[in-house]
Amino acid sequence: MRTTHTDDDATGPGTPASTTLLLVRHGQTVWHAENRYAGVSDVALTDEGRAQVDAVWTSTLSRAVATAAPACQALGLTAHREPALRECDFGVVEGRTLAEFEADNPARAKAYRSDPVSYPFPEAEDPRTAAARGTAALRRTAAAHPGERVLVVAHNTLLRLVLCSLLGIPLGDYRRVLPRLRNTALTELRMTDGAAALLSLNVPCA
């Protein structure tokens, strides 16, 4: 991905270099196939999840590293593993579905559905903290690769929170505005001096 970024933007002396970040959610895992929350639990990819990968900063969780591996091999690159790109910790809901949690705690599930940032799952990471660490990680990545295109493989909830943070969307609306990032679908951001412009969202790779 060491290509010079060219487009119809004005460039010239003193113009800040823009970095294109290609954000990809990792491939499918067993838990995702069953709609279970897979936060910090290191769940392996399914065969289908591996097949979805056609193609390099990544989360440190194996499902993201494995998704990035074909691109790394094809391009002769070594992925930078960034702990701040890991998925949110979902606390007591790790490995469970929202329906299972709702059966045990309907009031808390209702509150979560109305505002998942103000009412996260018990023992879960504060979504505002996750958004801040993920946003800082993308800005560091862009700063390290001015004028280049960078594949970033991370996770569904983290990337949605980060997109909201970068684009000025209230964090509490992330589930409504961005219902889901599909496995291995591509979202393209242009980062210039830490500011983001959305070029494409949730584009299937196949």
C-alpha cells in the first residue's frame, strides 16, 4: 500500500498531505455467525471468515491479524499491531447475545437499546473511552503515513464509535446511524491534519 495518493484535491507547496485509511472489519467468527458479542475475547475466524479475505495496521486480536494476513503476504508488508484498535470489552455480555442478556435483565437491555453510551453493559468498557483510544490510534496511523493508503483492520463496535467521533455524530447514536459494519466490508476515510472525510462506507469486498 505504498502508493502515492492522487485525486482531484488541490495540492501544492504547503498543502497538508492526506492519508487514506481503508477501514476493514475482520472476517467472520463463530460468535459473529451466532450474533454473539465478541469484544476482547480472542475468537478465531471461521473458514468462511478466512475465505472473505482477498487482500497494515491491525488490532492485536487474532481475528483481525488473520484478516490482514493475505494483504500483508501479497504486498510483502508486516502488519503493525496496535492494542488501541482492539474491540470494546463488553463486560458481562461477552460471548452472549443481546436477547440472552435481555432475558436476564430486561430493564438494563432496554436502557442500552435507547442509549448504548450512557447505559453500556455491566462491567463493560466505557464506550467514550473506547472511542477516544480508537480515534487517537487512527490519527497516529495517518500521521505515520502522510500521502499513503493504509489498510486498518479492526472491529465492528470500535470502528462505529470512531467513525461517529471523527464525523461529529453523537456517540450515543452509533447503533442507529451505523447499524453494522459487515465482515471485511470496506470503509474509506481521508485524514488530513487529524480531520476526517468519509469517502465510502460498508462497501462489500466481493
